[in-house]
Amino acid sequence: MENRIETLRQRGNKLLEEDDAKGAALAYREAISLAEEEAKKNDKEIKKLWVANLLNLAAAELRMNEFILAEKSATEAMEICDDETPNVKALYRRAVARRHLSDFEGAYEDLQTAMRLDPREALFRQEFSALKQAYLASEQEENDDEVVERLEAMGKSSELTEAIAKAAFEPFYLIGDSTENTCDEQLKNEIANIAIQGVTVHSFGSCVSVATKENSKVTLNTTVINLKYVDVYITPNTNSPYFGVSPLEFRLVFGPEWPKFPPKIRAVSLLAHSNFNGPRRSHNAHHARRATPEFYEALLMNTQNEDTSFTLHQILIEIKKALNAPPVKERSTSWMRYARQHAHRQAIIKKYVTEYKHVFPQLFTPPGAQLDAIVLDMITPAIRTALKNNNPHSACYPVADGIWTFDLFSPQTSKLILDEVDHFYGTGLPSQRVNSMNRYGVILSDIGLEPFITTLQRLVCKPIAQALFRPNATTGDQGHPAADFDSHHAFIVKYRKDQDSHLDIHTDDSDVTFNISLGRAGYVGSNLIFCGMIGSKDHRQHFVSYEHVIGRCVVHLGSRRHGTDNIISGERVNLIIWNHSLCWRESPAASHHQRNYEQEEQPPDPRCVSYTHDRDFGVFKEYPSVEREAEFLGRGWCPPPGAEYPGFKVE
């Protein structure tokens, strides 16, 4: 077997010398597969060949611009090495991959280690210079104010410049001063006449809106129409780094001033793009993905004179152009940096979606009527009937105040979804960490399931959340987190004694969380612990413990404290959907708790203290491990000063 592995390695080397990186990668992967199996016999020579093939595979993947895969191969080589000293080839090749992935800090650390181990290697110094240039180029991205100033210098009217600044910066669903929007008929006419290759308008209607900048009111009343939205799918050219297995979705919001002034624009699809990453000064930029001033500047450059209106056709053409090439040559570096990030993520999605036979292929259906029908067919008859009758409440059952549950999937459907996830794990394709707390799992958008989750959110999550969390006598007109859903973060989490055995008490980066149990049958423990709402006087008091049932979903606000107790045996796997409402997040009510923490009246329930966040955790519980204690002891922030219970003690 050793000879066979070495023969494959030499074949790969020869192909790489002949500039056939793809053929070389195939040879190296075959050798790695054989070596991995033989290495179980603890053969040191086989292990050396395993490492050598992984290093060569990383080199081939760098040649093919497969930077995510190259980083993974180099990391695996380092993990397999028994030597205390890191492998310098692995460090170097991982640094190159990380530079191309804009992970400048990681690349710097790898190069520093490699240069310390082999200070004479010229390649390391050359790569360090390339890393420095890439970092400086990334820092030269213009700030928003500079673009607005340049628009003024172009001779555009202050009224138009101000309108563009509003389109880029003010809350996405702000209605302004006008109470009447007369653009309805013109929009309908323009939609009917759109004939742009790769562009499809799939939805048109009225928006929920934030009433004013000062007022925290969020209205769900759509009888007084101030804002119109148009949702479109755009497929970039096939040679664009933004071309993928599914079209990209954008939302345009038109106020009463359109078409004299441009609409607000955001990417609904998960997208890394220099022109759709705003507002850059906002903590919501990652979720918002708003069109930046640079985009509107490019739009204006194609406007012939001040009288030219911002037609829907013109705007859609400009969005598609931005996906195919940099708007101007001077900004190509920034555009390419974001485009590479997007392309690397899409490469993994494309590989999994197109090159593997799926357990549950219906999940990968493109967005549209067929996927709508598949999603509705997947859910249980009870929830499907409740949604059809516009009465989601009837299929939901209260667990405690503000916590609800309902049967979403049958056990058979839950198993199919779980089997598909297991299938992805079996491919060995790389996946990023799902969040800062869970180490094991996969982000569903990263394996091609973004259209499925978006459809599930629109048809199921949104109407249920709006029924369960509408304003009431307590919230009044302060709005609510289910006002509308604009984006999501959906992922699989796994709990096992030898992996993530529990989840510390926390709140979610979610407005409304849907948590669905997929299995596996027979696990023991790992119940959900629900505590109070963040900022409330009882936020660290125990409300209820919840035991999962396969196929059943539990729904709660992301701002509710919760965690998971220890799993005793088996493995629990759940699908988590974090729903984000930009309308809610841009209203003052959303951050009310951050400014107004209520004082606790009594010490916390030990089940509801957090070693990640609380200043007094050690007073009530032991840390789960020595490593956790070293990482978090003395670093808590909660409760904030002035909100402590009488007799509060810091750990």
C-alpha cells in the first residue's frame, strides 16, 4: 500500500509540473484516502506520506484558486504532524490561502511562525510583502462621507445629494413626511415592461415601516400605503464571480419621492460585495447589506442630466452591472476582494449541490412556485391548515409566557433533513463555524439551502411569528421583533458528551428564534433552559425547562436568556433559524433594554447564570472546565453597574 500511495504522489507531482493542477489534485486526494485508512495501523511512514500528499494538495488547490480548500488541506497537514515544531510548508501555504481569503490576521500569524522557524526562506519574505500590500489595499476603501462630498463636487444639486445620502444611510423602512405614495401605477407599468436578461421581478407590494426617526413606533397597518417594495432575482453573467447555483435576490423600497430620487436597495441574499455592505457605520450592516454611496454614484454617472428619473429598468441594469464588474477601474481592488470572498463560498456550495447525489434533493430546488409547494408539503397538516386559514395560533401551544411550540415536521421529514446534513459531513467539504458558542454544526446557506430556508421563513416562520408576537397592552406602539423578516441565519447544532456537551446561558443575535429538533432518537438530557428577557429585573430567573421532541419547534424571542443543560448520552441535533427584522432593528425600541436595564430584586437562579457574560457566575456555580475558567473568569459584564441585586458579589 505504501508503494501505491507514493506512486500516486509522484503522479500528482508530475501533473503539477505540467500545470495540470486539477489532475494533480485528483491523484493527491486518492493517495490521501488510502493513507488515511492505512494510518489507523499507526504506521509512521504512511503518516509521513499522508502529510506530504496533503501539502501537495494544498499547493494544487492554490493553483486552482480553491483557497478555502487549500486552507483546509494545510490545516489538516499540521494537525496530523506529530512533531512539536509546526510544519513550515503547511504554515506558508495556509498563509497564502488566508491572504486570498482576506484573513490577514491569520495569514500574518502563520507567516510570523514560519519566518521564525526558517528566517532565510525568501518565499516567506515575498509572501509577507504581498500580505502587506493586500492589507493596505483593503484599508484604502473610501468612507461614505468622501463619496457624498464627491457627488457634490460633480455639480449635482444638494437636494439630489441629500436624497442619495438618505437612500444609503437612513432607516431602510423610514416613511418620511409624506402620507401618500403615488408611485403605485408607475411601478406596475415599469414592472410589466422589464425585459432584462437574467432579471426577474417576483414580488411587489407595500411595506411595514418605521414611522419617524425620533418615534419608536413600528406600524403593521398597510391600509395607509407610504412605501412600495419590489423584490427581484438577478442572475449575473456566467463568468462573474457572483454567478452561483441560485439567483441573487434584492429588495428595492420606493418612497413618495420616486422616480425623482432613487429607491433604497439591499441584497436579500447572503452577499459579499463592496457596493452592498452598508451602512458601514452601522452594527446592522452584515444583516442589512444596503447599497452604498458608491453604488448610487455609479448610478448617477449613467444619468445624463438632472431631469432624468431613476427608472426601475435603469436601476436593475446598474445592479446587474455591479455584479459583473467593478463600477470604475479605480475601485477594482475593493470589488475583487469582496468578490473573491463570495466566489470561494459559492465554490463549496456549487461543488456540493452539483457533484454529489443528495438524500433529500427537493431541498435544493431553485426559488419559485415549485419550492413553495415543496415547503408547504413538508410541514405537518395541522400547521399547514392553520396557515391556510390565517390562524397560526390554533396550531401553537404555550410553553410559558412568550414561549410557544408546535409540530413543524413529521419524524420522517426530520430524519430526511438530518440525513442530508450527515451526507454533507461525509463529503469532508469545509464549513465555517455556525456561531461564537457552538463548535459543531453547519450553516445551511453554506451548503446551498439558502433558498429553502428563505422560503420556509416567508411561508411559515413569518406568519407564525407575527401571530404570536404582535403588539399588546404591554408593548403598545413600541413595535415588535416580528414586524417583518428580511434575512436569516440558519444552522445545525450538535450536542454530544465528547463535543459540545452543553450551551452556556445567552441571548441570540436573532429577533425571533425557531428551534426545531431533528433527532437523534434515544439521547438523554440536553434540555433547553429558559430564563427572563434581557434587561428585565427577572432576566436571570428560571422560567421553564423544555424537553425537545423530534419534529417539534419551539419559538421565542432572541432577547430571551436561555441555554442547554448537559447531555448525558447520545447525540441531539437541532435546526436553528435566527430571523432578522431590519424594520425592528432600526427602531429605537429594539435597543431599549441596552439603555434601561432594570435592577434585579434577588440573586439569580443558578440555572440562569452565564460564565460567558455574568460577573458573579463563580458565586453560584463551578466552571464546567479549567479551560473555561481561565478564559472567562473576571471578564463578565452582566448585570451592568447599577442593576445588581442587593448584596451582589463579584466572583
